Amino acid sequence: MRTLVVSETSFIKNENKFKVEGVTSDVSLRRGYKTEDDGVLWGMQHATVMKANYSEDDKLHNKSMREYTPIKNGETVVIDGDEYVARILGNYSSCVIFDPK
């Protein structure tokens, strides 16, 4: 079972990103879907960003994302020590919701 970490920082950073089946870009785990404090855990797809120069961290991140096995619909993951089930919505900016198990 995989563990996901909520991204509390900038959307631009590569930390805590993962892949979701059927979604083209990297995804980060966010808290608060309809309102900031509704408690819903969801995945936000990131737009592709091109740079003039890629750092070694960027290159390592790109390699790890190419090798990452995407989260599948119905897969159970651990978030903050609790189990959640992935409910993939599609190739949208808000592409997955994690329902408590």
C-alpha cells in the first residue's frame, strides 16, 4: 500500500507529486475540495511547464515520474496514517478524490 503526502507548499515544486491512471500530468495531493476546510482530500493535476534550463533535481523528478506506477481507480492508499480509496474523476485539473475507507 502506498503512502501519499499532502502538498502544503507551492504548486510549482516537485515534492510529493505522483501519477494517476488516465491523467496526463503530475498530480499533487491537496486538502479542501469545495472549500478550504471541508476535509476532502483530492489530487490536482499540474500543467506542463517548460524551462530554459533543467536542474539535476528536475531531471531526477522527471525520471522518477516516468517510472512511477500510476494510482488506479479503487486503489487503497495511506494518507496521514489513515486508509483512503482513490476515486478517479478523469483527465481534469481535479482528477481524483480520496474517500475514507
